[in-house]
Amino acid sequence: MNVIGVGVDLVDLERIARLLASKGDQAMQRFFTDDERAYLQTRPEPTGHAAARIAAKEAVYKALQALPEARGVGWREIEVVRDPDGRPAIRLHGLAAELAARHGGLTVQVSLTHSAVSAGAVAVIGTVP
């Protein structure tokens, strides 16, 4: 892979728990796609999973900043999905997808983690030679 951008983000679970408690569905609608919200609803305790997804979206957003016009990418244009093997993967929509196509069909690699207190993600964006 020819690396174009790298992003990393760390999110405090307590902050996400407060956000979800105070803003509820409004926050879920703002940050997550329909499929992401459906996934989070299947989790008995969704806070860690939600925080990991927010961290992943922010990490991908940061990695995309190597490209012109990437500042306009929104939360729901970066979607965390599972690949056929169950690993986290990224699906781009809207402006993010347009930028990826315009720059030769970018590949996004992502790694997520969460503990009892925080969630983190690393994203690497590049082209495959």
C-alpha cells in the first residue's frame, strides 16, 4: 500500500456515556448511519462500541486530511462495518467516497480497541499499487 494519510483517535467512554444519556437519539442520528445504529442496538452495553466507532470515524477523518477538500466530510460519510471475516472495516459515502474515487480508489485500513475507560482507533489510507 502507498500510504496517503494516517489518523489516530482516543475517546473517553465516560464522555460518550454522558453524550448518549443527555442527547440520546439525537446523538445517535448525528454520528451513526442506520446500519451502525442497528448494530449498536444489539449490544447489551453499547457505550464502548459507540465510542470505538466515533474514534474510528475521527481517525479516518484525520487520515483523509491529506486530501484537498476533505474538511467537508461528515460523520455519517464514514461508516464502520464488518468485513466478511468479522474484522472492522470502513465504508465511505458522499464526499468521502467521491474523494476516494477521485484519488484512484483509496483503501482504508482500520483497527479499533476499547477498554473499561477508553476507546481508540488507528486508520491508514492509501492506494494499492
